[in-house]
Amino acid sequence: MRKKTGYIALILSLLFILALNQTAYAQEKAEKAEKVEGEESVSLPEMNYKEMNALIDKVIFQKIINIINFIKKYLLIMWAFFLTWPSWLKKIAIISFIPACIGIISSHAIGIYNNRNKWQKHPYYELMYSYFTKSGTLQRKESYADAHALLYDHKWSWVSFAGLAYRLGNYDDTSVMLAFLLSFAYIPLAILGFIEMIFRFIFGTVWLIAFNLLQKLILFITRMITLVLIPLSNIIDNIIKKTQHCPHCYETFSLPEFICPSCGRVHKKLIPGSCGVLFARCACNKVFIPCVSFTGRSFLDSKCPSCSSELYAANPKHFSITVMGGNNSGKAAFLSSFIHLYKSVINHKRILTIEGKPDGYFKEMEEMFHSGIPSDDDESRIYSIIHKYGKMKTDNLVLYDTLPKFIVSDSYPRSPKYFGYSDGIILVIDPLSVQHVQRDFKNEKGVEARDDPSDDTNQMIVQFIHQYNTICGFSTGIMSSIPVAVLINKIDVDIVKREVGMDTIRAKYRENPSAYKNLNDAKDQICRDYLTKIGLINVVNNIDAIFSNVSIFPVSAAGHAQNEGKTFKPVGVMEPVAWIAKKGHSRIAGLLSSGVKYINN
Ligand SMILES: [Zn+2]
Ligand SMILES: [Zn+2]
């Protein structure tokens, strides 16, 4: 109520000042008009820029200066009046004025301090509106309401005559003597307090209204700036944020759900907006959380927006490879060897670290590498290798281990959506799965090459291509440019090594260099010739029909006969992955090609 009266009084006085000023101005003008006869009238359309400026200056700025001069004049008159007061009255006024000033400033400060943590909740998101959009206005309104209440309340302050008089007036003591003595102090304190409260009321109201208007103006300007910055921040965020894939449901998305580190609330849409341009306040009102990639949003724990499973990293650059192979083709040994070698390459580099997820899978792979005994895999697995520069998770190399039985039966435990977004495909072929190679092996070594009979790699590839075409929406005749590396495994076995071992390939290339474009081409052609010879060329022909980027690599995933119980000694397992990465992921490609050099030296 008192606040309202204050506002009305201020507006009325301003109007009064304006009216007085207008009258004085009109009078002055009339006097001037008498002196200067026949003044030209102003015609707006004929004015040029300079004249327009001069007019604005005259109409607005001159008016303001006039008002200021007018106020100054009356303040000086009041000051002159004050000087005529008897000195004891002046002293009383000054003595009361000092605590009044302290009361005004502390009311203002306490009002702001008490409301510093008030934020307006967004109706749809688990976030507060940002200070510059709505919460600032809320804090401003409430802090001035509190400040006004404190200003007109004489009871609370200790540095105040009014406050001391109030306390003294309410002091209860049984001692009559003390009460008598205190009553002597009460009367002057009450008089000084009364004058102090008049000062507080007049100057405090003007002070708070002026600051309120100033803050309102600043908030308006910052709100306008914020409205411009929101789309700008969104554009940058959209450029930086990467498409990622859920390792649990294979869904593709670019904005995960983020978890508040303080209260665990899940933020489904943590992007720049009315809740913040760079940081947003969580609805728990305890923390600001980054709401854009470049302020560290990806450091927050995140969830898949589709299945709500926990993600290993938020917004890393994905590099996904589908790994396939027939039963006992050595696919598990290949994965184990590649993961082991890649880890040692990264450890050697020391500029980054990697984290294998899920932990259990990577532990198993490491055990397999050292024990040399490949375990039977019975589930489709995903190996995520998260690359970390400090705390920053930049890249995610994902290996999708795909079981042949699911491809052949065309019944997947989870949708094989990832075929569609894989950056490359690796197919592991075991030449020993061909019966006549098995026979040759038995003739030479006197033992069986492998325990189980052959498996139909070709049937698996036909089914895979069918599924791949369905997922990618390819019709016949359209080719996919994603790289496919076909691995001829087990080049540690003599009968294979003699045909496609790297020494053989190099020798053949040296013998007849003109027959090949380069050593790589020689490797490819010699491997193709070998697959033709053993009757597996259909597999490659089927792949060639749909993929335009196919290369064949001779490898030995285990480095020796499997189940020997010796630590793997892999040969050539990094090269196919490096070749795929070169076509799509520069950072991982760089790491892999330096890895290939490091391992071959
Ligand atoms: Zn929170
Ligand atoms: Zn998911």
C-alpha cells in the first residue's frame, strides 16, 4: 500500500515538475516570439538528415536538459533554504540523514540478496527460465517489493534511530530506575527516528524507483540480445553436434537426453533457448548445466532418447564397422587381436586414452588374446572404443560383431539397423572352411584342419546383401560406396601362406611389376586369384555386385593354429581397419596408420 502511495506521489511530482517546466518554456517562447517576428514554419518532408537531427536534438535532448536544469534550479533553491536553517536544526537533519541513507542502501541490498536464488520454472522442461528472459524480471520484481517493505519498516535496522527507539520502547525491565533513565534516551531517539523515516520515505522511494527503472531497462536490452543469441547458439550447436547411434537399440539421433549431475533429472531437450544460451539452471535449482556442445554439455552423463539406456559418451564422432564371418572363421580372434593391438598403439601415443565399453567384453577380449583360446560367441555384441583427450570424449570406434546364424536365418535378436549406418564392413573368410583345402591340409599335416565341417559363407553374404539393400532402400543396380574389407584369414597355415602370404605377394609383384598398378593392387589380385582357385570367388563377386569399394587382405588373426593355448601373434589385422578409416574418419585413420607403422617396425 505504502509502495503504491510512493509511486503515485513520485508520478504526481514528476507531472508537476513537467507542468511547471512547460509553463516556463511557453513563457520564454512567447517572450522570444515577441522579439523575433515572422518565424518560418517547419515542414517535415522537406527536411534533410541534418535538419532532422537538429530537430530531434531540439525536441528530445533539449527538453531533457531543460528538465534537468529545472530540477537543478529547485534543488539549489531547497539547498539555499536549508542553509538558512538554524545550525541546531541543520545538525539534527544531517544526523538523521546518515542512518536514513544506510537504511535505504541496506533495504535495497537485502531485497536483492534475499531473492538472488528465485528462478521461474519452465512449464514443459525440467529447467528454469534464464535470468535474461524471465527469471531476472521475477528477481527484480520480488527484490524491489522486499526492498520497499524494508524501507518503510522502522523496526528491523540496528543502525537506525527509528530502530533503536523501537527496541527501547519495547524493552521490558522490572527495574523502575532503569526504565526511568531509558525514557530519557527514548524521546530524542524517537524524534531523530521520525526525521530519519521521513528522509527514508522520500529519498528511498526515489532511489528504489530509479534503480528499478534502470534495471528494467538493462533487462530489456539483455533480453533483446538473448533473443538474438539463442538462434545463433543453436546454429553453432547444430554444426558441432554429431549424429550418434545407441549401442542398445541401434537408434540414430543427434541429441541424447542429459542427466543433471546434482539431482539426476533427465533433460530431454537441453539446447539453447529461453532457459539459457550457454548454460541452463536445472529445475532442482542447485546447478547450472551446459546446454550447448561448446560449453561442455557432452561431459554430462547421457541417455538414449529412444530406449533410455545409458550412453557411453554424448556426441562423440562415431566410426562404426560391421564385422562378419562364418563359424570358426576367426572373427573372434580378429576382434580380440585388433582390440589388443589398438590399445597398445594408443598407449604408446600417450596423447589420448581409450575406454572399452562394456568393460566385461573388453576384459574377455584381452583374456582371449593372452590365453590364445577363442571363446564361442553366442550373442551379437557391440564393442565401443571411446577416445578421450583429457576428459573430452571425441570419437567412438564401434565394432558390431554380427553372428552368422542370425544373418543366415534372417532373424535378428535386435533389428540390424546398424548395417545402414556402418562406415565399413569387414568379412572374415577362412580358406580352411573349403573342403578341398581341408583335404590338402590333412594330406600335408596328417591332422584335420578344423573340427567342424565347412560353413556356407556365400549363403551368409547373399542374405546379408538382401538385408542391407532392404535397410538402405537400395534397388537393383545401385551401388554402395562404403568400403568392404574381405579378410583371408589363417595365412599362418602353410598351404594358405604359400599362396597369399605377404612374402609370396611381394615376390610375385617383384617378378612381374608391370602386371599390377602397385603392391596393393598385386595383393588384391593375387588374393582374388586364390579365392577363385579354392572356389570362394562367388563370395567376392556377390559383394562386388553391390559394393563399389572392395579390398582383400591376407591376415592371421591368431598368428598360429587356434586352440594352441599360446598368446595370439596377429599379422595384418590393423591394415583393413586403417583402410576403412581412411575413407571416412580422418582422426581414427591417422591413429590407425601410425599404428600399422608402429606394429610393423
Ligand atoms: Zn538438477
Ligand atoms: Zn537406445
